[in-house]
Amino acid sequence: MATTVETPAHESVSPPTGAEKPGYKIIGRPMPRHDARDKVFGQTKYADDFEMPGMLHGKVLRSEHAAARLLAIDTSVAEKMPGVHAVLTAKDVPCNETTSKFGQTHSAGGFEGLYRVLADGKVRYMGEAVALVAAETLEQAERAVRAVRVDYEPLPGVFDPIEAMKPDAYRVGEEDTNVVCTYKVRKGDAGRALESADFVVENTYHVPFGDHVYLEPESGVAWIDEDGVITIRASTQVIEHFRDIADILKVPHNKVRVIAPMLGGGFGGKEDITVEAYLALLASRTKRPVKLTYTREESLLAHSKRHPYFMKYKTGARADGTLVAMEAELISDAGGYAFLSPWVLLYSTVCATGPYKIPHVKVDSYAVLTNNTFTSAYRGFGAPQVCFAYELQMDELAAKLGLSPLEFRRRNYLHTGDETGTGHALQTAVWTDETAQQALTALGEPSRPRSSRERIGRGLASGMQSYGRLIYMHDSSRSFVGFELDGTVVVRCGVQDIGGGQASSLAQIAAEVLGVTMDDVTVYFGDTALTPLAGTTTATRQLYMSGNATLKAARAVRDELAKKAGEILGVSPERLELRDKAFHVLPADEAGVGAAASGEGASQSGQLPLRDALKACASSGVPLGNLAQFNAPAREVGDVQNVEGQIFPDFTFGTHAAEVAVDVDTGQVEVLKFVASFDVGQAINQLSAEGQLEGGSVCGLGYALLEDLKLSGGKTITSALDTYLVPTSMDTPDVVPILLESGGGLGPFGAKGIGEPSSTSGAPAIVNAVADAIGIWITELPVTAERVLRALKEREAK
Amino acid sequence: MERHSIAISVNGQWMKTEVTALDTLLEVLRNSFGALDVKNGCGQGDCGVCTVLLDGVAVNSCLTLAAQADGREVTTLKGLGTPDDPHPLQESFVRHGAIQCGFCTSGMVLVAKAFLDENPTPSREEIREAISGNLCRCTGYKKIVDAIEDVAGEPGRVGRRS
Amino acid sequence: MTDTRYMRPGSLDEALEMMGEHWPGAKLLAGGTDLIPLFRAARYSGDSGSADLGLQGGCKCGDCRIEPFPDVLVDVGGLDEIKGIRRSDGFLEVGAATVMADIAADPLLNETVPILAEAARSIGNPLVRNRATIGGNLATAAPCADTAPPLLVLDAIVQLASPEGRRELPVADYFLEYRTTSLRETEMITGLRVPIPPERWAGGFEKVRLRKSGAISVASVAVMLELDGATCLNARVSLGSVAPIPLRAAAVEKALEGRRIDAGVARECSRLVQQHISPIDDLRGSAEYRRWVTEAVVARTILKAVGIEGTD
């Protein structure tokens, strides 16, 4: 039985004060984003758009085998080829293996992972990097890579995680087992409760490998600057890999600088080190700048993938429609190297029971190495996989109970104060119920079939997805906000902008607090040398973390200025509102301060231009800027395997509803209507928030119907974008985004994160809609036309 | 190695270089002519980020040999409009929040421009078909369709730059 | 990297001369949408075996064949002589270098042979269609060439030219075996002559694919029926992507002729399609799936041509 876990103390950024009236000027509006203008005029310099004089071109030689011993590598021919400046293998890497904290600063046992730069001794997946080349031109580098002679001794390998768990399975790594980690959740007695449940459903679900297909392939340029600092400008979600890179090169941490320009998409695929280490090594060896950009085929082959999961679920309910127990067994394919697999598995474990009140829970989860491509972070980070499973369980149970999918869920949704599957009592807003009702309503009248070969169906799915990192990580973020003398504002923050408006949100927050317009704010971001470190752009944490840090810093700056302005105007600072570039004296009652307490006459009025306040501060030693740190809730890792209590700061709750048309001749599924309803706490930028719902929904649609990164014997056979299919504009309807704003999130202004949550429940909503249309739940993704037709034919045959 | 001298007008400016027969227009635009607003996403016509207008027609520059563009006019995003003189499509994309990571934007704006030149009053379905060779992984396409639809309607309004 | 020479002839005769002079090292280029990815594949393959790694790209129709670099690329894409669509006596003349976008949008084609326009519109995506040509679609001779089934049921004629002269042959005689055509050495396709179907003919086309744009067909069906009310006087049925070549389903055609078509008849006749097709298992689908959908889609395309909806 889980012991009560003390809710860890966490810092809460205070809710909006009287001086930040709920009539926000900039927060919550549909503001055009800063970076949008640069992008639409073609001025943004992405990683591959950058050049340095004397730049060489890098290329990676990759393993042709999924499992093999590396007997010998002969680089002699390659080294002598025209234009070649360096050919590197594992022996040339000062520290070829390091333990990565994946951008965190706190050592949390069980959450660090082996990072091996170049294959050494054994290769563990097809496409693993074996050697690096730098040459004057790209063609020369390509030719030199082909001239490196590698002697492999192929080994049998293992390609199925269930096989890989067996005691006599081929050992992928150097340990005695292929099991990377395991977790369990025990609440009550699920086995006994299931035996006495009135209705039970049981099923096995399978979801495949997936690729992020960011349109910008991995890329970067590295050089050594005039101070001997190895500088890497790369498309990355984590500039704080600079520590790992320094360790790899055996140089001090302050001798490596990582800069993240605007990314052309990340989605978790640029969360691990991709090109950075290779670039640093080649630049270091050649003493020349080096550029390395992956081809699309190389990206599909060799970078991290979404984890396949095999999931066995058993769920029981009482006759009155309330859930009584859930058992889940989760097995994830970690691929050739663990990377973030333990973390992803933990997310799955915590979210395995979904947004429901379930008194008895038993979850066992395993991440297992195989010789498939390594798997790591992918939008949703383990939550979408289990959401697919539990939402199909919910619909199946509802059907058995004779309740509608919505009604059954409504009897079981978590609300504020309830405990999650791991016993975390939720303190913030939990509006799943509301989102579900709105989502279904927004589907409107059912569409009529367009032919006699079409069946229409509707489905919904509710999800649960954390925002903010595991609290074991003791996460923190820093931001600097400061005024120039002319009243314009500078924000410096290490945030990485992967396209979700991460940098622009900070401008909005600063502008709101400091009474200026967004155009008055310049954001410097993503530079380990020049911007305070804000942590990774992952885990839907940036708005929460750097947003709060920026809010803190902006408020601190405002408060200092308000003190000075108060002195000048002869009122207490509580009476002052900073807006439209001036301090305005609020009438005493509006400021929420009694006239007596403020010590002044109620009729005092007046204003002070911002510039005057700034001048006064500058002259009297009052700082015009502030560097603030925001800390997320923190917890020590006790028994990491027993998952109980609070693991995340908070969750975002929402529901997808879909209407589909199924062609019973071909099995093709068309999504006719698609609704995404989410409580985002407070939308900072309305267009951005809608954009996340719309984009996340189509991510779910791709997962449901199209995306299947196929490997066979470890070889990637969907090797380009004509075989790995993602949704085009014709494959999706207009998503209807419904933004609910409870104000009850932990982020700035009560915001919750939305980047990943919006992508978690889309797929099961579609699959449940298909089940409504044809009466069959297809338990494997993607729900291709062939799988649908096969299911129909099999039923016909019975 | 066999080289060919070619001249291509890029956004109204004639530029010359030497290419091999198999160099693609994408490679030459980015590597020889500095047109970095043209992006490289897949190299074989599956993603559309490399879209340019070739004599006003939207094509994948990765599926066009540079030599095939010899003597012809290429329009890239920068040739459509600038901050001082923006094209209505560019303003509309910003206004509608149709840009997230921005990597598909160049292709989307150019294909939309060419499409609206031919079909000034399209339905949303027609817009979706017109951009169906341009992938986007961020927006879910909806705001892109909104942005294009907003500019459609008046032939004169869009056709001012050919 | 290569010594390939690019040549742009100013006329058809000049193009033929180049073909004759440089054969067998001469390769025709028009749209390049199939050819250029193959060159990309060749660039990334090599003696270290990286061809196997999928680093190369290309492979538009599922099999990874690496195109060797030619000595000479003869670019006929801009030759006005072989572009354009016009009517001439009872025929439509479509130049080989006409791009799919123009075929899809052409009012004359849409009025007289809409199934050809529909097939063209289903190929690739709008950007590809602005470059890909009908001549290229036939020259590549992939089993999944989408213009082939409509051309087969329209009894189109392929026009060919070589330095030695001109000739024509029915499209049914053009496809011989897997990716093997009747094209002789130094010969090129210059155009297609499509007989305009008389009034009583109606057609249908359907392409089954995994997504709605940028997707090679899993199976495609084209049908032309000469009808008297719902009675079929003459039937032509063609299939793509389910055999080594695009072909006509004679057994289905024979079974339809003389019948009054309804849902039951359509289903009954469409079953006969199985003896004509030999689909494979590949990334896009299994052979079994292809058999199922081909039969179902043949039936409903027949009904669509007759103007009946549904096969319930």
C-alpha cells in the first residue's frame, strides 16, 4: 500500500494582482508573433543557412548492420582523398562515452543515460555512427565516407522487445539484461477488485515506431572562436548539452558554447544530441569551421524514433458505471540505446490510467533494448501510447455497460482534489468533464454518408499529459528582463524556440507586465554564453518555466520602478499601474487599497512617463533589469521503481472528438470533423494556443491513420517521405479548437502547457469513431485501410 | 567533369554560374546564388519546402535541374515581398498565425501566390488541394488555409505582382 | 562527379538526331520528376554498400533501382512541337511533353475524356504535376503509371519517333512486361492520339491510395462502357498497380457485354478480375488487400459509369 507522500513544497508565482487587471492588454490576445515576420520574409537563418569563412563539410559514416562486431576500421584511403581534412573514429574521441543528464543539472539516479559518440566494439542499430569525415566540399566528404573500409562481423541481434526480455535473448548492450528499467504502480488490490467487478474488458494494443518529420533536417555549424571556445550553432532543443560535449572533448564546460537558432521543428527529435558532438569533434580536429546537415533519408534512418509499445490492459467497472480497477502491462522498445527511454516509460506509467478515478491500480512497465533504431523523446513522451490503450478500454467498457462513451467517462473523470492513478492529489484545475462535453457538442449534427459504401461514426477520447519535467529533476529556469533608457525592453533567456512561439511568449509576458507593446521587446534566446539558462524546450515546460521566470523578472523590474515612481509621485507603489508606457495613479479603491491604508487623499491622481522613471532609477543606482530564477516543485528519488504520489508539477486535460467516414469497400478512413477542446489555463497568445491545438490534432491524425516507420530485421524500410506518410492538407479537415481557460494552471497568469497535451488524445478519438462506424475496435496503429478491411472481412467470415 | 554555363533570373536579377548536368536548381539557388530563403527538406519532391516559381509556375526546385532553368525566371519568397513592400499573402500569413516554425512558409506562400493567380476565388477545398504538395508538421494547415482564403476574392488584389 | 552532358534541342528533329548520335548513352529528360530522384539515388549509393542503407532516396514505385548516369541528357520538356492538347478529326492529340497539371485542367479533355483528366489530377501533388509529363509517365512504364489505365480503356494510340522515322501503335501493344515497353532503341514518345468516345460511352476512374495526395496507387481502375440505358453494349476495363504491367481485364469485359447492369451484375462480373491480376505484397499493401479492393472498386466504377450509386 502506498504511503502518503508529502506534497513537495513548490514555489508558486503569485496570481495576477490588482495592478494586473484581468483586462489583459496583450496576454490572451491573438497577437502576431515576433518571429513570424522574419520567417515570412525569408530572413530567418536556420541552422543550414549559416556559414563561416573557410567552412568544411562534415559527413557521417553509418553502420550497415543492426547488430555486428566492429572488427576493424581502415580510414587510410579516405584520409588521403582530395579535400579531406579529418577522418575520425571512436579512438579519436577524447571521451567517447559519457553519462548524459539530458540537459538537467540535478543528478537523479536512474535518469542518466549512456551517450556513446561513435560506435565502438559493437554496433547496436543500423545507422549508428561509425566514423566522421570533414572535407572541403560536400561531394568530397560523401566520397571519402564511402572510402572508409569497415570490417563487420554480423551478429544475430534481436528485434522484438518481448523476445529481448527472455533470459537467453541476444544481448544488445554490455549489461546482463536487455531490460533498461522497470516501474510499478500499486494502489489497492487490482487483481481482487477485477475478480469481483461487474464488467471487465481486456485487450492488447500495439503502437509502432514513428518519425518526427520536422521539415528541417538535423543541421549545425561549429567553429572555434578567438578565445578558443568551441562554438556550435545547431538546430537543437537543448543547448545545455554543452556540458556533455565539453566532457566528450575533455575541455572545461566554459569552453563550449551552444547556440540554438530558430528551429524548423523539433517535436522531441532534437532533444538528444544529434550533430553537436560530431561538429565539435571535427571543428576541434581541423581547426576550421564545419557544417553538417543530415539528408532526409539519413534523418529517417538514424535519429531517435517514437517508442513502440505493447500494452496489455484489463479494466473493470461496477454496474453503476464507476471504474473499480485497472491493470496494465507496458513493454516499450528502447531500440539500440536507452537514451530517454526510462523517462518516457515513467511518463507512460504515471499516465497509464488516464484522467479517471480508479481505486485499484496495478501497472507494470518495462523498457527493453533491441537492435532497432533507438527510441527517445517524441511529442507526448509516452502519454499518447497509453492514451490510445486506455481510451479504447473506456469505449469498450461503455459499450458493455450500455452507456454512451461520454456518459461513462463523466461518471469517472478526475476532478480537482481527486487522486491520480499514482495517488497524486490534484490541486490545480481539472476540467476534463467540461472539455468533453464541449468537444462532443462541437461535432454538431451527424454527417450523412455520401454513398451507400460509407459508414459514419463519432468518437471521443480524453487525455492526460503532464507539463513541466519530472519533479525528480529539480527543474529550474532563469530569465533576465531589463529596460533600456528609452523604454524598450530586452529579454535574455536560454529558451530554445522550436516553432511554438517559445521566445515570442516571453515578449508577450514582459510587455504585459511592463506596460509596453510587443514591438518594444527584443528577445535574445538560445545561447549558453549570453542568455541565462532556461532548461530544455521539452516536456511542455517552457511556458511554465521560463514564462514564470520571465514573469518574476518583469515584476521585479516593475516593482523597483514603481517604488521610484511612487517616490516621485508621492503615492505608495500599490496605487500605481504601469500601462501605455507610463505609471498611472489608480483611485485608491481601484487599487484595492483603502484610502486610510494608503495614507493619502482619495482624490490623488497623476502619471509619470516611463522614461522619467527609468532616468530616475538609472541616476540613483536602482537596477533597470532583473535576473530571476523559477523553481519547479522538487522531490528526491526514493525508490524509483515504485511510482507513487506526485511525479509531475501538473497536467493539462482535454478531449478530442472526431467524426469519420469509413469506406467499407476499401477500408479507407476519412476524418470529416475533428474537435480539440482543452483547458489551457490562460492562453498567452490566442493564435499560438489555437495553433497548438490544430497542429497537435493533426499529429494525432497521422498517428491514428498514416504513420508507420517500418523496420525489418533492424533495417528501416520506410526510408523516405514517399513511404513514411504524414498527413497532407487534403488528409485532414479544419480542426475546431476550443480553448477553455480555467486560470488554474501553474504557469504565468494561470497558464497550463499545451504543446504536447494537444497531441495525446487525437488518435484514440479517431479510432473510437471508426469503432462507432463499423463496430470493431482496431487495436493496432496505424489504422490503415487494409487493417480496417481485414477486420471487416474477418467479421464477415464468422 | 562536364560543366555548363547557365544564367537564371532570380527575383529579377540575372545570375550566372557553372553547373554540372545533374546539379539541381535547389542546390544552385542555395549554394551558388545565396538564395537561402529556398529550403531543403527531402531532396526528392515529397515535402514542398523547396518550392519556387519557375516562370510563374510553382515547382519543386529539387526536382528541377539547374540547367533546365537556364534562361528562365525564378521567383523566391524574397522576390514576392519585403518588409517595406510586403505581398498581401505575407501579411495575411502573419496576421492569421499561419507560421509556427516557418520552414514550410516559403513554399506555402509561393504556391499560394501561383494558385491565386490562376484561381482568384477558390473554395477552402480547392485551397487544400493546391497546397497538398507542401507538408506542414506544426500548424495542422488550418491557419494556412485561412490566410490564403483571406487574400482571395479580388483578382486585382493578388495579381499585382507577376 | 559525373561527365553527363545536358543538351537542350531546339526541335524534335534535333532531339532525335541527338538520341541517334549518343545512343545508348543518351537519356531523355522532360519533367524529371521520376528521373531526378533516381540520380539522387545513384549519388548516394556507392561501392561501400551504402545503397542498402536507404540513404539514397528515389525508388518512386517501390523497387530500388539505381539509374546509371547517362552520357547525355536530352531535355525535350520545352519542345512546343510535342506539347499541347488539340482536337483533330475524331481524335484528341496530346503532346508527350504536356504536363499533368495541364491535362487535368484542360476543358476539352474534361469534356470528352474526363477519366484521363481525373487520372492526371491524381498523380503526385500539384507541384509535381506542374512538371511531370504524360510521355514520362508512359516511358517510365511503372506498373503504377496512373495515366495508363485510362489510355488503355480509351484505346489510345502512342505516337513514336526515332531518327529512322515515325510510327504508331495501340497503347495495349506498348506495355510488354514489367518496366519493358515496345520502345525501340533511339525511339521516343512524341504524343498520344485518343479517339474521342462517341455519345453513348461513359467512363469511370478510381485510384485507391493511402492518403489523398502524394501517394502511389495501391490499385487503380479505369472503365469505359458503351451503354444503351443500363445495358452494356461494349465494355473496357483496365487495372493499374496490380500486375507487372497496366492491363485490360478481358474476362470482365466479355462478361459485361450484353448485360443489363445493376449492382448484382457488377459484382458478379468484377469477380472475374482476379484471373487477370497478380498483385504483390509491398510497403503499400498486401496482395490479398489489393485483390479485395480491385474487385470492389471495379464493381463500383462500373456502376458509376452507368450512373448507379452503390453496390448494396
